[in-house]
Amino acid sequence: MAEDVTFRELRSRLGRVAAIIVTTVAGGAAAYWAVGRHLGVPSSWLDCFYMSVLTLMTVGYGEMIPVAATPAGRLVSIGLMLGGVSALIYATTALAVTFIEGTLQGAWRRWRMDTTIAALKDHIVICGTGRVGDTIARELAEMRTPAVLVDMDTKHVRDLGEELSMPFVAGDATEEDVLQRAGLATATGLIAALGSDHENLFLVVTARSLRPDLRIVARGSTPSVVPKMTRAGADEIILPERIGGLRMASVMLRPTVVTFLDKMMRDRATAMRIEEVRVEPGSALEGKTLAEADLRARHRALVLAVERPDGSISYAPDADLRLAGGFVLVMLVGVEGLLSVRERAKA
């Protein structure tokens, strides 16, 4: 946005400079034509424009029209020379001011963005802001999950970041320095949603080499890429086309269920989601039963399942199930309720 404003300002100032120069040259040519007529020296318009440009540029190749012979001609030349110098000074100043302002604004924005990202912790790095990345970013923004956008398309990533109030980095996500600028060192996860399997594969390798403990979710286009991305270090590989096909089948076979999930996900008034929260050792929830935790009454959170550290899952758990560190609660909960449950689950 700010770069666009600077460009428009530059274009506007260049337009004004061009208009002043053209007007001055044309006015000088008309004045020389009138002086030539007055002296009885007929001159073509080309000669008049030639004289006007020579005078403006203070080149001094010689007069094709004897303007120095009359006071009027000398006054015309003086006016043109002063006008040419003034136009040159204005043009230089306008361009210098525009470029300096743009440079300072750009440096200030980069510093402010880097400072914002440096303060983040446990955020998600979204690499790629195409159709898939755009959807991911909007969902994370809806759930108030801190995230940083990364994309090579400067204008698009900037527009999306400003729309969602989400920090961004314009650059190649497969480059280590770009990932470091996005705060990979303190991130909790990375989503590889670039345009091709090759790019996502290279991104996964790069991110895994920088952060062996990072959770990485990658986008794939074909089933054949899944084992490659798994070996490269991706924790989960999502095939959008496969998911799209399964969803279409579900709409046909289970329309009510799909409609329910759609309304739940898209209804901004309720903003209910199926979310997960990990119970940390030493947190307020550790050692309590589900009844004692009273999640439904206190946070409007409905516990659908509980996953234990060994991977076993209790579906529709009983109220007397006692929570322990490392348990993961799968809940139907709103945004505000999710935030408050997360606070109670922290050590």
C-alpha cells in the first residue's frame, strides 16, 4: 500500500514536471515565432522549437533567429533560461524527495515488521499466500492464532497481511534467511503451501534442517509426493484435491452433517470450532476430572475426545476421567472459550 502511494506520487510529480517542461518549450517556441515575425525573419515552427530547446538547455550553439537584436527577443531568452533552470531544479527536487521518502518509509516499515515478528512466540509460519495459503491465513486470523505470512508476491502478501493485521515477509520461502526473518526460531509450526511440489519439498528440507523439532504441514498435489515429503521431514502432507473429492462425496452421502460443519465453521456469530488443547504438566487442569474441570459450564467447551500420550483415544469420555499432563482435549468450543481453556491448560 505505502509503496503504491509512493509510486503514484512519483508518477504525479513526474507528470507535473513534464507538463511544466512541455509548456515552457511550447511557450518559448511561440514567443520566438512572434519575435521572428516582428523582425521580418520568417521561421518554421521546427526552428522555433529548436531555438527554444537550445535556450532552455543553455547550450548556445548559435541563433537561427536573431533574437538578440531586440529587447523583446532578449527578454524571451532570459525568461526561457530562467524557466529551464527552475524546471530542472523542481524536477530534481521532486524526484529526490519522492525517492528519499520512499526509502525512509520502506526502511521504517521493514524495521517495524521485523520488530513485530521478533516479539512473536509459538506462532505459525505460512509459506505461500495463493488460494490455499489465503484460506489458511484467514482461518488462523479468525481463531486469533499468531502467524507470519511469507510469499514472493510482495503486493499480494502485503495486501493480505494488512487486511488480516498479520505480519508478513516478502521473499523466497525456500531461502534460510527469509525463514529466519519470519521468526522460524520461535515458531511452533510451519505450513508449506507454495505453488508446486518441488518448492514445497525444498521448503520442508530447509525448514527441517533449521528446526528439527518444528511441526511441518505441507501441501501436495499427488499421492506419489507423500513418501518423499515424509522422508524430507514433513509431519503431515495434505492433498487438497483428494480432500475436495472426499468432501464432494460427503455432501452427496451425508448432506446434513456437512451442512452442520459448514455452518459451524462459517457462522461468525458463534464461531464454533473443533479444537484441541494439550494439558501441560503442572497446569490447573492436571489431576482434575472432567467434572471438576467443568469446561462446559465455565468455557462452553464440549469435550468430544481425549487423547493420551500413548496415542489411545477415549471418545465421548466419562465425567470421572482424570486429566494428566500430556493429555490432549478435543473439544467443540468458541474462540473466547478456547483462549480461556488454553490458559488453564498451561503450566
